[in-house]
Amino acid sequence: MIKRIAPSQIPNEPGSYQFKDGDGRVIYVGKATSLRNRLASYFQPIRNLHPRTAAMVSEAESVEWIVVNNEVEALILEHNLIQRFHPRFNVRMSDDKSYPFLAITSDHQWPRAGIMRGQRKKGARYYGPYPHQAAIREILDLILRTFPVRTCSDSQFGRHERLGKPCLLYHIGRCSGPCIGAVTPEHYNKLVSDMGRFLKGDTKEFVTKAKEEMVRAAGELNFEQAAQIRDRLALIEKAIEKQQMVGGESFNADVFGLFQDEIEAAVQIFFVRKGRVVGRKGILVDKVEDLETGPLLGQVLERYYSETPLDIPLEVIVPALPPDTRILERWLEGLRGSAVHIKVVSRGEKRALMETVENNAAIEFKRNRMSRATDHNARARALRSLSEELGLSVSLLRIECYDMSHLQGSNYVGSMVVMEDGMLKKSDYRRFKVNVGHNDDYAAMYEVLLRRLSSLVQFEAGPDHAGMAKRFSYPPSLIVVDGGKGQLGMAERALADSGYRGQVALISLAKQFEEVYVPGQAEPVRIPRGSDALYLLQQLRDEAHRFAITYHRGLRSKSMTVSVLESVEGIGPARLKRLLRQYGSVKRLRAASVEELEGIGWLPSSVGRNLYDALHAISRQG
């Protein structure tokens, strides 16, 4: 437990503080207007602290701080440190699903519109997010009829530009044809600008303009043109209907709704521009830290606005004000370039909208809870049973399982799969290319485990110099290796050589009789057949085997494909390298049409045809 620090030794300036455990790992990061006053609140009788805070203080061995110039810098520093160290006692947040955005690139001579997910990419303006891909495709299809901006990839654009022939989208009126010079750069840029304004909710101007053009065309007896404008107007109005109207045209806000219990929360955000809901997003929160509604929302705002690809509106509406509202407003003003107001609403249309958002948060909370509840009890029972069968005193928070795969005793690859709280965590899976001799399973297992544990040693020695070790920053509670006593012996040796002997529990699971071997015991541990504990181990072992086999097959397929392609007449190593650089992968190269491959400017058309035939001969064999 951390020792009390005299207040006189702590600076009275703003800054961020970090509690560390006995191994020097950061377990909690916070910020304060006065470091002295904030840290003093932790140095009181342990019985007076909230249970979660008490657990953190009990585990902490030291505290460090960084002084900054003002509260806004403290907020930014806190967020950066949390993203860097992922402390276990800080609130953890994750998107409840990956919502799609509609994005328009701004770093192309001819900008393109498309659907994007995940982190923001440079050189693009984002709109949305939308609830699902079907909704965004419908919106995109509607607005392309009015704003025919290109949606093709750069490689497709280049191919049609070289051919001097447009694609089907041009012929059906969904593209203005910049690839063939059918539109001037000035007119095209106006289309892009108008599309962006429309997606932001600035729709009134387009409706008014279309109606005026329709009346003028009819007055000039140009009824065919008037009918075309009428049809375009109907499409504009249909697209507008997809955006729910919630307020006046001057209403621009992000509206946050929250539903929670003592351990977790669901947050919904509705994006309102020009009085219309143009998108929504959900965040799930694991309340590791003891926080009331206001402070919790403060952390949500920090996380969301540090990562959002969207513009920041004038108003941010929340159900409760964070304690550092003014600091957050100053930070957001710096990001937006003008004033931002964080407020609570109590009546009128805005209050009704807030209730709608909160209702959506409650629905998402219950949906997520139900999906987890269906298997939570079984997982908890399995983990508890496994600990008892193995005689372990530690909680099995993280289990890692390793397997090897090879082809006729060579070309070894290894897999690591991870289970946290009884659930497979695919984002932490890792694959290894192994450099060992012919038919040496033991050496392969030793190399993989030593590389993984050495990375953990590097990270604990200094995260700034660990490189790839950041991916392995959390030590496992239990390591499972696929095999018998030989693989177990190699795993023991890797633990000893890396300095982790006695610190991490270790077992091996033999396939033949589902026997579990434990270091120091000659006889295997007999876990009852059909038990939750054995099923959990089998699930892990089978997943590790599947992951290793999939990786090995992928490498083998890629190697065979490259070998066959190099034998194509006219394709040497230099041309193959250039092709893979242009297309990015063999998979994308295989997806190209024969016309596209024949149309590659620097490759003879006959060679392109041979390449297409070879690629699809491989596909038929596979």
C-alpha cells in the first residue's frame, strides 16, 4: 500500500498524477486543478474510501505527477496518459458497435464519396455516423442522383481515365464523369461542396432552388426539363425525410444520453445539425472507477471529442454537468475555433429530444446486458471450477493459449489466443513465424513463448522503448500450451529464461485423452469430462489450433500463388513486385477483371490476359 506523502511535498499547481503498482505499472491516471488538494483525498483511512478507490490505493506502491500550465493542459495530458498506459482502475470505454460514416475525401484532385468505418483518416470530411450500412447506402444512392460525385476507387478511376471510357455509374447518372473530362474542375468542386452542405443538414437552399428552376422551366414551356427537376426534387425531399426533424434550423448540437448501474453504463449520442438528426453513436462504459453521473460524463466527453472525426457544434447537451465544465468548454473551444456551451436542458423540444436519447441509451444498456447475461454465469462457473481443479489461488482474469502448426515438419508458425473474463478476446490474438529446424515442435514452442514473455519484460522495463511489446503489455494469469509433457517442459524453460518462473501459472493440454499436465506433477490432473472447466480449456485449445492452421494455410497459399505468378510469361520479380505494390495484395489482384489487367498502362495487354488466366486457375485449384 502507498505511504502517505506530506502535503508540503506535493505541488499546488494543476497537472496529472499516476499511481503505480509494485512492478512500476501505471494502474490509475487522474487530473487535478490542484495536485496537492486532489492527492490529499487519497491519504485518509482506507475505510473512508469507496471500495474501488480503496482497492486501487491498496495496490499502489507509488504516485508520480506532472505539473502543467493550466487545467486544459491537465485534461489533455490525462487523456494521453490513459491512452498510452490503459490503467486498470480507470473507466474503460468502447464503442457498442462500429457505425459507418459517409466520407468525402479532400486530398484528391477529384474528391470521392464513400462509406468508411473505424478511425478517422486524414484528408477526408466525415458525415454521420449512420445506424447501419443499409441506411447509409440508401442515403448515398439518393444524393448521388442530385450530386453525382465519383465513388470509384483510385485504381478504377485511373483505369477508366486511361481507357477514355466511363463506367456504368456515369451512364445511369450517378457520376458526372471526371475520369473522361465530362465535367470541369470548378463545377465538380461545387458538386462536392453542395453534397457536404446537404449532408450537414443545410437542405432548405437546395429545395428552394430546385422549385424555382422547375417553375422557370415550366414557364418557358420546357416541360421535359421541368419533369426532370421535379424528379430530382422528389429525391432531395426523400433524402431529407431520412433525417429526423427535432428543432429549428438554427439548432446545432450533440445530445448525450446516459443509462447506468453501479458497474457499467451505456451512452448514446445524437448529432443534430440544422435541426435534423444526421447521425448517432453509442459508447459502453465499464465503471472500474467510482464516479457519479457528472464526472462520468466528463470522461466520456474527453474520450469522444479527442477521437471524433466530426465537427464540434455550438451546443453539447448532457443530462448532468461535469464538475470541470468550464475547463472542458475551453478545451472544446480550442478544437472548434469558437465558443462551445455544455448545458443541461429542462423543458421544451430539447428536453424531449434528451429523453429520446436517454431512452435509446436504456435500450442499448439492456440489450448489451442481456447478451452478456446469457453466458456470464456459465463463464464465471467455468473459471472458478478451473482454478479449483488446478489448485490456483489467483483469479484467471487472462488466459493465453499457444499452438504450433507446420507442413511436413517445416515452415513452422505459432498462434496465441487470449481469453479475458472467460470470453475470447480476438483483438489480442497474435501470430508468429518460427525459425526452427525440421520437425522440432519443442523448439518452436520455446521460441514462441520466449518471444512473448521477452516482450512483456521489455514493456515493464520501459514502455517508451518496448516497440511491439505494447501489444503484450498485460501478463497472463495462466498459460496453456497444446501438447504433453514435452511442450510443458519447453514452456517451463521459457518462463525460467525470461524471469517469470513462479509468477505465471502454466499447464499443457494433451489432445489424446484430454489430460492436463502441471509443472512438478508426474501424473496429469483429471478434469471431469463434460465439466465447464474442461469445455473452457477445449474451446481455448481448439481456437488456438484453428488460428494457427488458418495462418499457416494463408502463408502457404500466398507462397504458392507468388510462385505460380512468377512463372507467367512476361511476369518477372520486378513486375510482380510492382503489381503487388499497385494493388496492395494478391487478393485484390485476383479480384481485378480481365479488362482491368489488360488495361494496365505499363504492362502489355497479352501479359495481362496471361496473368488473369493464371490467377483464376489458382482459384479453381483452391
